[in-house]
Amino acid sequence: MNDPSKLVVLISANIEWRAMQAIFPNMEQHISPMGEWFILPVRINAQFEPVIFFHGGWGKISAAASTQYCIDRWTPQLLVNLGTCGGFEGKIEKGAVVLVERTLVYDIIEQMGDYDEHIAHYSTSIDLSWLDAAYPQGQYPQPVVRSLLVSADRDLLVEDIPHLIDRYGAVAGDWESGSIAWVAQRNHTRCLILRGVTDLVGSAGGEAYQGNIQVFENNAAAILANLVERLPEWVAPGFDDH
């Protein structure tokens, strides 16, 4: 077992992790049953903290398992997920950063019981009071859209978007945030999720679909670089009262 770390940063998708490796090309990579990781000293609150960057993997299963693994191994004061999401055309702009205040897993098909009850079970409200106390009136380290983020083990389907907008007020979706927030909450671990919109999905389809994955790859690299640069400002309030 490793010594406790105040901060663990989860990176989900393989493309996102490759972007991180390009940002930090000389870091020693460690191997675990749940994913690769490295330690990076980051200056937070006037001192350097050893931050664990962990490749949590794509999809709900890997996200849940790696989140629990990181909490058990390092008992972080703050668990951060940096990554990407797909935006709903007309509801959010490409390049916008979503500060996630609630997650919801929407690919549940319930035909025997109460659908809303099952959706509620895997919905998580993220406590951001510690962040709001440090940045009153929404003066965060960078412009964000504070919103719900919906998650499913699939890319956004055009036919799902009207329902997700009308029923939940969603503006973007991903694969992992719902699992990460749910597991963190049950471990009473402070959680921060920041995801940038790499591409938009609308009535005509998705910008990154049908062989255009390079759109996602290029924008993911830019988004991760930006989020990593701002990371010390985002997480500093998480250590003030510990």
C-alpha cells in the first residue's frame, strides 16, 4: 500500500490518458490492476503536493472499479475527474467546461418496477459548497457551465437527446461521471468533476461520428492541457480545512 495522498486525479478515456502522457512525457508509469498511474508534484497552497494521476478507464465498470481502488489505496481528501464530454447542439458550446453539480445514469431500462426510482438510485448530487465558499458568486478559476452531466455506456444517440433535455435539463453527456460521483459519495470522499465539450451532437448526427474521431482526439488534447493548467487553482480550497 502507498502512503495516503491528498489528491487523486482520475482520467477516464484512453485518448484522454494519451493526451496526459503527451503533456507529461517523462513521468515514471506505474501499473495497477485497475490502470496506469504516475505521481506529479503540484504546487498547491504555496507548497508542493504529490498528486496521483490515474488512468481509470472508459465506461461505467472501469470507472466504478478504479474509483474505489484509488479511494482504498490512497484515501484522498479530494478526488478529481478531468476529462471530456459530448455537448447537445444548441444547449452548450464546443470548448465549454462543465463543472458537474449532479450526475445521472440514463441507460437504465426498467420494465418491472418504477423507472424514476431506478434512475434516482444512480443519480448523485455533488457537494460543491467548499468550492463556492472559496469562489463566491461563481468566480471560478475559469469560465464554466455548472450543470447536470448524464452518463451511459454508449455515445450519445441523436434520438435520446430531446428526452434528456426535456426530462432532465441535460446539456452534455459522457460515459463515466455517473459512476465516479456515485462511488465517491458512498465513500464520503470529496469529489470534483470538470469536463470539456469536445464535440456536439444534434439532429444531423455527431461531429466526431462516422470516421471523424480525430475531432475528438484533437479537442481532447487541448481540453486536458487547459484543465491541468488550472488544476492547482481548482483544488486549493479542498485542502484549506484539512
